[in-house]
Amino acid sequence: MNITKIELNNAQISGNADGTGIAIGIAPGYEYSDGKRTDKITHMKLEVVFPDNGYEKINVKIKDLKLTLTVEQLEQHGGKKKLVSSVM
């Protein structure tokens, strides 16, 4: 079995029907070449925790660099922000 081919729906990941999680961190994701990190940002990494699923934590790679959530927004909300997404 190839673990990268598993597909879960929002309710399975979050533990609730709405697919709600809390963003607790965001960082740039970099391209790698020959096993070494380059300076090119290719995605954003979003750290999300799910209170309804035993506080399970996952990292989500988001390829859209126009992410609407910023580090500043997380800081304004005390380091966490509630998320509802159909593609979490």
C-alpha cells in the first residue's frame, strides 16, 4: 500500500462534520535540489490541530502562495485561528 494515496474526508480528519480545525502555525516551504534546500519558496506549511479529534495535529502543504492566513493574523488571534475548509 502506498501511504501517499490515502484520501480522507474533512470529517475523518477533523472529528467533526464541519471539517473545523485550528491553525496554530504557518511557515514557508522551500524547494529542494540534490537534497539541499534552495531559497525558492514553493508552498506554505500550515500546522493545524483538531480539538474534536483528540487534538490530533497535522501539517498541511498549501501550494497556493496567495494564502489568506498570515503569521500576523495568527498573532492577532493569540497564536491560533479557527479554520473551516473543504480542502483541509
